[in-house]
Amino acid sequence: MSGLALAIRQVGYENRAFWRNPPAAFFTFAFPLLFMLIFNVIFGADAARFFTPAIIVFSVVTATFTNLAMNITFARDAGVLKRIRGMPLPAWAYLAGRIGHAIAVTLLLVAIVAAVGALLYDVPIPWDAAPIILLVLAVSAAAFSALGLAVAGLMPNADAAPAIVNAIVLPVLFVSNVFIQMDNAPGWLNSISYVLPVRHFADAMLDLYASGADAGVPWTALGVIAAWGAAGIAAALRFFSWEPRRGSPLDEP
């Protein structure tokens, strides 16, 4: 069987394992929707035109970067990655399966959030911009998946993963036009946020939702996001480890 076929089979395996853990699957989908409902209650239904694309961005980052960084670290320290290296399954096919599953969850989350925004808050889906939106989602999902693998490679152990990942992602989301509108933010904070890929992703989605196809292809945003993705690939190639790190549960005398 070819490596590509094995990677596709691995996507199926990851998908079955995901759905056989109902609590994890439930909260993966409930968490973004809960944020969406809370923000719209606090700020009013008119805010839905901002929070619908913003929560789509949050969903993509959570399903790719956050989940991959944590789950790969847990698998590494549980010895799963070490065992994978001793199997006929190519290492790249295993990681491709993980990433493919994360992207599949991402697409489903995006569809659910967009549907909730349209049905509950009358936020129209910009169908005329669908090809551009799919391009932005594809580049962003790939980039954040690469960054998730890079962070997993730098993670000291599984116990530290939730705290470190949340310490990275939550401040970035707050300053990247996702949880809070940055229109009135200090100039220096806006300057910092424009260095980060999430801000460019969020602004692109907000523009596409507001203007549809008239917004055009956000080439600058895609370039920044892709550059971060390339940096993530380079860091993952340099630091990714298949062996449990010192201090992991398997690293005992």
C-alpha cells in the first residue's frame, strides 16, 4: 500500500478515535458555539456580524494549532509516537493523518458556526466569496497545523502542554481582532498584533463577511500566514521529537 493510501487510512482512524470519545468531541464543537452565544448576549445581536467570522477564526485555531500541540505532546509522552516509529506506517503518513483529521474537524466547525450565525443572528453567508474563503481557510489551517507541530516539538512534557498552549493562544486571540474589536486599541498594540498570523486571518475573514467577493483575495494576509506556516514547518523539522522528553511519565528510573 502506498504512503498516500496509508495517510488517508490514518485520517479515518483518527476520525473514528475522535468520535468514540464523546466528551472530547462534544466540547470541541460546543466551546466555540458557547463563546459565540455568550459574546452575542453580552454585546447584543448586532455584534454577531463581527463575532460570526471571529468565532470561525477561533474554531480554526483551536482545531488545528491548539489540539495538535496538545494531542501530539500527550501521544509523545505516552510513548505512542515512539511505537509509531517502529511500525511499517511512515512517520509522515501518521502526521498527515493527524493534520488531515484536524482540518476535517475545522471544516465541520466552520460550517456549524456559519450556519448558527445565519440562522440565529441573520448573518448572511457570503456565498459569492466562497472560493476566496476556502482559500483563506486552507492556507490558515495548514499554517496553524504546522505551528501546532512546532510547539509540540518545543513542549517540555505533557503536563505542561495545556498551560503553555493556552498561555500562547489566548493572549494572541485577545489582541488579534477575535475576542475584542481592535478598532480603538492603542497603536502600539495594533502594531504588535499585525505581526501575528491570527490578526491577518481574522481581518481577512471579517472583510470577506462584510464585503463578500468585493473584498478581493487578501494576498498580504495570506503571505503573512503562509510565512508563519513555513516558519512552523522549519521549527517542527528542527525540534520535533518522537521520543518522550525528560520528565514525562515514561522517563522514570
